[in-house]
Amino acid sequence: MTDRDTQTDGLKLGITAYILWGFLPFYFKLLEGVPALQILAHRVLWSVLLLVLVVVARRRLGALRTAARGRTLLLLCASATLIAINWLVYIWATQHAHVLEASLGYFINPLLNVLLGVVVLRERVSRRQGLAVGVAALGVVVMAVAGGGALWISLVLAVSFGLYGLVRKVAAIDALGGLTVETLLLALPAMAVLVQAQMVGTQAFGGDTRTDLLLVAAGAITTAPLLLFAAAAKRMRYATLGLLQYIAPTLQFAQAVLLFGEPLRPVHIVTFGLIWTGCALYAADSLKQARAAR
């Protein structure tokens, strides 16, 4: 297989991963009658089952035990907490007609990653990347001042996922192993949520076949995009892969407006316009750097 074929395969895998992430709101809308905390619990537990099967099938159990200890285990405890917060807020936002704010959070996220890289990792950025972050920050300020929408959702999603990425960057473990340990760490609290729901009579699982199947599917819906993303990352330039991350929030934005009927107010238009300008500046600079590196 030529390098070009490998890049093409990676592009297909990456696009598929981000399309699956982009349609998560539609999936969660199908579970609107189920409390967000219960959906999160099922997402964790069914993911654990699937991930353990994958780890065993790939004979990675020994390597996983070796990697998940000491400092790495402490970092994974932090990343597990961050991803749980991110998942819970995202599910709640989808169920309460805030998909627009959720998509805004994921448009902000890559630019926040640039800022975290500068502040925490002491990375150097170009002027265009700095300008991109500044324009995006202006968009957030506009929305905050205007009081348009639930801005806290956008910020919690962007910050939690940004910090999650930062922690995982410094944790000495791969994507599959990291997610497996994270979900194992979250499994006990997830079981406690479902046991408590059963005790008070609010357990959604077992009520009807459709809901049960949707909840069981949460494992595959969580792990499949990640595995596709990991495979894509091995086959293509990371700078190019980074540009694909705008597919998911774009799909979320389209669903919010076209399918779910969420109102697109003037403040949203101004804010998204500034965020998109920042994203365009960042994307253009990433492409420029990728071409220069060839």
C-alpha cells in the first residue's frame, strides 16, 4: 500500500469518526425520557464491557496493567472525572434543547487547546493562531454580555474536553488503554447510580425493548468513534486530522437548527460568526504549517 493510499484510508476513518460524533445529539434525543445521569451510567458500563472484550482480543491486558499505575493512574482518575462531566453536560444539553450551545463548545475547543498549550505546556504559536484565539474569545464575550443562551454549557464542554485532552496528552498510555481504564474507574459510580434508580423506582432500563436496545448501544456509540479516530491518527498527518474536528460541531449545529427547531438569535449569529472566523484562521494556519513540513 502506497503512502497516498494510507493517507486516503486514514481520511475515510477520520471523517467517519467525526460524523458519528456529530450525530450523537440525534441518538440522545431518542432517549429523552431517560434521565441524563442514567444514560451516562449506561454509557460507561456498556463501554467497559465492549472495551474489555477489545483489549482481551488484542492481547493488551498485560500492557494495560503495566501502564495504568502510579502517576499515570492518578492522571487517568483526573481524565475520567473530566470526561464524565463532559458527557453528562452534553447529554443534558441535548435533552434540554441546548444543542446550539453544545456545538459552540466544540467549536471553541480546538482554539482553547491552543491556549492551554501556550499557558500550560509553554508551546509557541504563530501570530495567526494567536489572532484566532483572540477572535474566538471575543465571540464568547459577546454572548456573555448579551446573555444569549446558556453560555455555561459551551464553556463547561470546551474547558472539560480541553483539560481532558491535556491530561491525556501527558499520560503515558494509548487511546484504547486510557479509555478502558477511565471507564473502569467510572464503573462503580455508574453502578451506584443505576442501583439507586432501581431502589426509588426510576430505573429506565427494563421498561421497553426499544429503550433497552438504545441504552445497550451506548457502548458501541462511545467506543466506535474513538477506535476509528485512533486508527486514522496512525494513517494520516495529525495536522490534517485536526482539521476534521470541525465536522462534528457543524453537524450538531445543523441538527439544532434544521431538525430540533432551536431558535437562532442575532447574538448566536454574531458569536458563531466570530468563532467560525477564528476557526478559519486556525485551519488556514494549520494547512500552511502542514505544507511547509512536507
